[in-house]
Amino acid sequence: MIKIENLTYVYPSMDDEDGKKALDNLSIDINKGEFVAILGHNGSGKSTLGKLLNAQIFPSSGDIWIDDLNSKEEEKLWDIRKKCSMVFQNPDNQMVATSVEEEVAFGPENLRVENPELRDRVDAALKLVNMTDYKDRNPSNLSGGQKQRVSIAGVVAMLSDYIIFDEPTAMLDPKGRKDVIKLVEELNKKYKKTIIYITHYMEEAVLADRVIVLDKGKKALEGNAREVFSNVTKMKELGLSVPQVTELAYELKEAGINIGDLPLNIEEFLEIL
């Protein structure tokens, strides 16, 4: 499991000798196989948390445990990144090769995985993301959604137990978003990967087992999607929205219509109607 204990992170600042505190005494447990969505407005600390989990940066105080590995132990850096991989918002930021096949192989090669295992991993990962027919293509010639699927294939080929997604659909069109979130669900449900999914799309967060809302580096709300998104007033106070269908039902309920539990998707809303 991932265990975050009293985690604080402070960015150095030239204007402030105390620095800028991004995370403030945060504690979270994430169980193996869980799908956890992390929400928060800009500056809430959610992307900083992702970088800390991936050991790109290190805690100012407190601890992060990835199974039995403490992220403060820099000699364990590569072991942590092998266990806990990250998919970034902009897929172009993590493309390094001139073919899709080489791109997917890049991570395992750095872990010294040799053939025939390397070939098997790459083929399996490309098949999973439905990109086998594009293996000889230059990634720069792919659509945004296809690039993001290649990025995910690279993480899959590393056999990571934990996968952090840092707003992976923010730069995609609706079809690309749909393809990526479907793939994330498959990784979680079928392949039992632990997902830490940072997003600002509430309709995506609804799919998670648990939703955690950050505000000023602290945990503001936590629970399953229904528990969190039923707090419409609190979410608005935090500068966040809720799924559109949930807000519509909330407004109807406020107008005196007997809605019952607020719906999270259109299907639930239709049943209520």
C-alpha cells in the first residue's frame, strides 16, 4: 500500500525565506488495487502530491511509503519509480523516441529488461492500449489521445503496481478523454493496478472508489463519490464544481422537489425522474 504520513512540502522562494507551502501535514492511506481520485483547485497541492509519490521531489517533512520503500531514501529512487509510475498531463513532455515501439520500450530498457522479455512486455502493452498497428509510427504524428495511450503503454510495460495520472485528459478532445478514462478503468478493474487519478473533471472522479479533495495543501473532503459530491455547497466553497447532473438535481431539491440521494450520472437521474 501507499502510506502518506504527516507530509509537508515547501517550495523554495526568492521572495519568502520560509518558502511556499504546497502540502501541509497531509496523511493518506491508499490500498493496493484502489482507484483514488484527487481533486482540488489550482494551487491546492494535488500535482505536487503526484510528484512526491513518483519521487521527482522529496518531502520537506513527513514520510511517503511505497510498500516498504521510503521516498526519503534516495538510493531507493529507481525502485520507487519502478513500483510507482506517472503519466503526465501533456504526453509530449514524456516522449523521447522516434517510434511508438521504441517509446514503450524506453522505460523497461532503463530497468535493464532484456529480450525476449522486453519484446513480450512491449507487445502486450501496445495490445492493451490498442496501438499495435501504430508501433512503427513516429509519436509526433499521432493525435493527443493516441500519444497519451502510448504514454500509458510505457508505464504498463514497466509492470508498475501503482500508476499516478496527473490530469491525463486535460489536453484531449472528448473522444480522446473517453478512450483514456476507459483504459484507466480497465487497468484498475481487470489488471488490478492501483490508480491515483488527479483531475479537474468531476465526471471522471465519479468513477473512483474514493475521492479526496485538497485545499491549501490539506485534506478538505474524503469519501466515496456520492458522499463527496453530495456536499455541493462545500465543493463550491472550495472553488470546485460537481457533475452537471448532480448540480441540476441539487437545484431541483433546493426548489422543493423530492429527489432523494443526488445522482452522479444521467442514468441515475433518469431513474429518479
